[in-house]
Amino acid sequence: MSEITLGRYLFERLSQVDVKTIFGLPGDFNLSLLDKIYETPGMRWAGNANELNAAYAADGYARIKGMSCIITTFGVGELSALNGIAGSYAEHVGVLHVVGVPSVSSQAKQLLLHHTLGNGDFTVFHRMSANISETTAMVTDIATAPAEIDRCIRTTYVTQRPVYLGLPANLVDLKVPASLLETPIDLSLKANDVEAETEVVNTILELIKDAKNPVILADACASRHDVKAETKKLIDITQFPSFVTPMGKGSIDEQHPRFGGVYVGTLSSPAVKEAVESADLILSVGALLSDFNTGSFSYSYKTKNIVEFHSDYIKIKNATFPGVQMKFALQKLLGSVAEAAKGYKPVAVPAKPAANAAVDAATPLKQEWMWNQVGKFLQEGDVVITETGTSAFGINQTHFPNNTYGISQVLWGSIGFTTGACLGAAFAAEEVDPKKRVILFIGDGSLQLTVQEISTMVRWNLKPYLFVLNNNGYTIEKLIHGPTAQYNEIQSWDHLSLLPTFGAKDYENHRVATTGEWIKLTENKEFNQNSRIRLIEIMLPVMDAPSNLVAQAQLTAKINAKQD
């Protein structure tokens, strides 16, 4: 095989970086490209229900596997995906967005084609995507096309941001040398400038030597930019108390003896708030300081000795070191930190939340009780996905087993994101380990935006747990504004009919309304094995919510109402 088509080249390259499932929808400008998926061994086409869901699915898959690929068609398809792509950009998720576009000659002649705006401008959608992409490419020359594909894949993987790749319909069947596949795409990071890195590390070591009460705070980008192992080693060596943010859930093993809890500014538990805010040195790894991630910007550190480790810069107090990547800086720091930290006398970390007190089995289910109980159901290696709303806030109370991966779109916060993300994560988990469980918690309101993707789960015999929190409407919105407003209400659905409606044959349905029913179900041995898809409807009072969400809603309402 001396030559292969450009389309086949794309999928072979994706396979080499362990992307095995492609998300998206067919459209006439990408059909020839999609043919090539089936020529690539081990590659599958998910076939989503719509492009927005496909983008959410690609995001969920990439969070587990490192990157993903979505394919849409020109104009109508690509624009439908952009909300999901914007979320991936905001939250540092590597998604390659491949768009099948009209042929080079059609564009040159400015033909009045379908899916255009009717003005002959074939670049407008590409320009829209450029604002939410790390880089873009519109392939026009078969000679340079393989190199452009390689560049786009590398950029997606290394920067953990979306990349846009336009492939004209007439080019995907043209041939390129197969020998190009023999040279792997270089996915390594470029080394830091030695002088800058040395200055950073030495400055941090001096701060550590002088610190009496330091803490480590891990955030979202510790997971996204692959420094969880370095962060764990830093905790092991220094024995500093360690905390996560809501977006950082899962970036530190929560069974670690030095794990102290979730820090969310004023919304933190009193013990966690005191432990973090009284620190004299804060080592912040991968921070994304959004409002819902910080209790509406209510971080209140007593110290100015703050070191921020980021993917492409380090900040120490008021000094910024651009281009110094945290991956290498942390690795270098680990080589000398033991000596610097030897004078540190470990202090006690905040105690784990107390277990729920025994209650009568007939007690109606409430969120505060349920989220404290969820940790007992979780297993090591689980992927836990929580929808923006009561779930994303409630999960902060849940104590994770080790090696649990949390997915929650705290920054972008697109309602319904998690149905698609659950599909993508379930594909990824199946590829990593078929026994790995994927567990979704989503509200009844959010589910209505993206419910069709359950059909794709059924189609591929995926086996996630779908916990639907039925509190009769948009509870998070009701808490912020309009508790009885008609715009916060939804049409009630018969949730237990969804799986059979989507054609499921081997499935389970459960409705849980009391603490006794929850305990009986979650302690059932067979239920704990992901042997089939399951939908569990959780019946909750309308205005019931985790206490930290109630507090956050009040903060958000105040900020929204400010005049200055």
C-alpha cells in the first residue's frame, strides 16, 4: 500500500493517538470522508442524534482519552455544534472539529450552494470557529494536506483546546503517500526555557522553606493538562494539606490521608475555609477561577504567597513567567522539594464529613442526605458526570474513592451538556476498560434538552447509570430568580418509558423516593455491576437543593442585580 486517500490518512492518524470513536452527523459535504472510517481497523462512527449532542459527546470522550474528533457538514452542521465546541474551549478540552466543506472549485466560483448564506462567502463559518479554536486549517492543497492534519492533531492534543479542520469534499479521495504514517506525530511538549524554569523552581523552593502552614489546591487543569501524577507526588513528598475546587473534583485522590476537602470560597465548610484561607503559602495547580468555581469570587486568602501553576505560564505572587509550563516545572520541583519541606510539621487536615445518621427507611429522599450517601455507591475507577444545577453542587459533598474521574461543566455551564458527555465518556470508558462504570446525575429539566442521545447509548449497547433527579422543573433557576415563574416550569415526562421508547431491550428502570429505597438499590450487588443500561428516577421536593447551591444562588442573584 504505497498510497492512501487523504480521508483514510486522517483516521489512521487519529487511531495512532488512540481516538477510536468519531462523533458527528452525516451531510452531503462529508459523506465521502465518512466512508474512510470503515477502512480504518478499530475505528467506529458513533452516529449522534444532533450536532450539539455530538460536540458534548466529543468533550466527554476527550476528558477520558486525551482528545476526540467530531465531524460535521458545512454551515448547518458545524454551526449546530459550536455551543459544545465553545464549552470545550472554555474548559480546556481537546476536540478536533473536522468539517466537510464544498469542493475547492465550488468555493472559487462562489456558487450559490445550499447551506451557504447565499452571498458567495464560503469563509464565514470558518471565521466564526476561529474565535473558539486554538488554531484552524482550511485544506486547499493535497501536497500540504497531511502536514496540516498532523499539525491540527498535535495542537488539539498538546494545548487541550478545540481545533477546526476544513476538508473540501473533492480532496478526501485524493491519494497521499502511505509512508507518511510511519513517522508518529510528535505529541511532546517543548521544553521550558532553562533559565526561566530554574528561577521559578528556586523561588518556589524558597517560599516552601519559609512556610509554616502551606496548602496545595488542585483545580480543573490539573486533570486536563495531565499533572495529576505530579500533584500526587508533591502531596506525598511534602505532606501539605491538599484541597480541590468543584472543577478539580477527581484531580486528587480523596482517600489520600492529606486530602482535606473541596474549597469554594465562602461556600466551603467552615473547617475547609479556615484551613485554606489561613495558609501562609498556597500552591495552586491548574486554576480556572470562575464564579461557580470560587463561590462567586469569594476566595479570601490571608497570604500573598500564592504560586499558580498553569499549562503555559507560572505566576508567583505578582510576577508572571510566560511560557513556563507547569508539567516540567512540577517535575523539576519534585527533585528538590523534599529538602525544602523538611522543616514542615504536618498539621491535621479537616475531618471527612460525618456519615449520615440513621433514618427511618420511609423518610422521603432529600438532596443533602443523598449526596452524602453517593460516595458509598461509588467504586474506584468510576467516571462521575454531574449536570450544571443541583447535581454539580451536590457532588461537592460526595467523598470520591481513589481514581474517580469527575466531569462537571462548571465554567461553561451549558444546560443538558452531560447527556452527550455521558455518551462520550461511556464510549471512552468501554475502550479503556469495559468494567469501568459511567454514572450520570442530571435534572429532569436539563435532560429535556438533550435526551435524544440516550438513543445512541442504546444503539451501541453502552451501559451507563442514568440518575434523573426529578424535582419538577429548573430548580437552580428557581433558586436564583422566579421560584413560581412559569418560565422555570417544564412538562412532566414519564422517565421510566424513555429506555424502551429508544428501543432498549436489556435495561433496568427504577424509581427511588425514600432513603430506604436508595439504600436497598445501591447496596444490591447485581446493581453495582455495569451489566446493562439503567435509568434511575430520583423523586425530590421541588425546591430541595444542596445547601451550598442555595447559598450560591443567593450570591448569583445579588451579582446579577448589581447596578455598577
